[in-house]
Amino acid sequence: MTTASLKHDTSPNPIPHIRTVGVSRPFAWVRMGLYDFTRTWYTSLGFGLLFALLGWGLVNWGWPQSHLALTLTTGFMLVSPFLAVVFYFLSRSLGQQANASEDERFFHLLRRNGASIGLYAVFLMFAMSVWERVSAILVALFLRGDFIGGDYFSLASLFSADQWVFVTAYTVAGAALATLVFALSVVSLPMMLDRRVDMVTAMITSMQVVRRNPGVMVVWAGLIAGLMVLGFLTWMVGLVILFPILGHATWHVYRELVEKA
């Protein structure tokens, strides 16, 4: 593991030193997330159930409309970094002293950096709205009228050979936006929860983490996508456990790759 200095400490919010790690570390982060989940299972499971129900409700609400169903299913992963904030806090608390002061409570930490965290939420909402428009345009351009005119659309029909142009275009567009959001978000919110930094500093730090660890981040993004898809394929049941584990693991990504202030 090495450490890289990315910016001189002359500004009010300097970019922290970024560590580089081996490409196998994402699997260790998942194990750490699982361990944190077992230590806070009652709270983590409760929030996991809440977010799984939220995802199930949104997807089923949009299911009768092709582009909404696709947007909400894929877009849930865009906003998941913000939804997982409670798991960052739980993992952070496990690393603190048992007799943490009032200043270390969840809502105090949110208020302490509320403006930056709020701006980050606005950024994710903007990304979600952009994806909804892109999704609607792609559906209108590539899907046949009889495919989207019924009460419900079929995933089997969607991924048939007849729709390969749409699936390719949709995948490329979604991957481009998801890559951008991932690069800006991989450690942003855990960092803003942990220390007083503005949103721009946190996002630049996140991008530097990706730049310094490209192979590691590809593996980490693949694990996130794979586990989230597994959760969706189980009609959100798997997300009750998988989403908290990924949230806890993300805290360890931040702690391992971003040097302490």
C-alpha cells in the first residue's frame, strides 16, 4: 500500500492523501461490511427492509410504463449512495469509543455538514432526472409502439434479439452516467459525514480515489452492480441484506483509501 500526496495543505479544504491498494481489496471490504452487519444486524436489517420496500414500491409503481420501470430500476443504484448514509454512520460508530459523546450522534453529524450533504442530495436528484429524460428518449426512439402500448412490458421481450439495438444503446448510456456518478460518489458522502468538507472537495477526492486505483474501482463497481442486480432479481428480498452490507463496506472503502485528516 502506498500513499500519494495530491495537493499541498494550503487551502481551507485540502484534498487528503490517497492510498493505493491491491485489486483484491474489494472482496475484503465486502467481508468487513458483512462483519459490521452482523454487529448491528437489528438496525441494519430494519433499514435494509425499509429501503428494499422503497425500491419495490417505486419499481412497481412505474412498471406499467416502460421507461419509468427501467428508469426507477436502474436509477435506484444512482441514488443508493445517499440512502446508505445510515450504514456509514453505523460502521463509523463501531470504530469510535463505546461512550461516544453527543457530538458523535447521527443527526449532529448530518447537521454539522448539512449544507454539503444537502447539495450532494441535489446532485443525485439531478442525475436521476437526467437519466429519466435519457431513458424516455431511448424508449421512444428504439422500442416499437406495440411493445410499449400494453398494460405491462415483458423483460423477456425486452432482452430478445429484436431489441438488441435498444438494449445496447440503453446499456451504453446508462453505463456512461453510472460511471460518472460512481467516480464522483465512491467516497464522497462517507467523507462529508466524517469531516467538515465541502461537496466539491469530497467529489474531487472521490475522483482522485478512482484515478489512483482504477483496477480496484472497476472490481468494486462490478461487485456493487452484481450484488444489486442479485437483489433486484429476488424481487428486492435480497436487498434487505445486500444493501446494508454494501453500505457498511463503502465506509471501509473510504477509511482505507482516504487518509485521516
